[in-house]
Amino acid sequence: MKLSGLFYSLLTALLWGMASILDKLGLAKASPIVAVTLRSLAVCIASFIAMIKMV
């Protein structure tokens, strides 16, 4: 069964909004340098995984 583009758009909007809330809650008590380091590491790992899947 194919899902429509509208469903994917709504799912993306929901996850996009939840990600920032969870990010703020998870790093609320961390120092700024630790927070930036963790965010950068997560982006690097996600980018690397996406790059591997493309090959």
C-alpha cells in the first residue's frame, strides 16, 4: 500500500517539531560546549549512515 505525499508531509512536520523539543529537554543541564559537541556528533553519524546507504 502506497502512502500519500500528504501523510509523509504531516509526519515530517510532526517529527521536525518533536526533535527540537527533545533536544532542548535532553541537553537542558549540559554545558554549551558539551551540547554543541553532542549535536555535531549526532549530525556526523547520521550523515555518514545516510552516505553509506546511498552507495
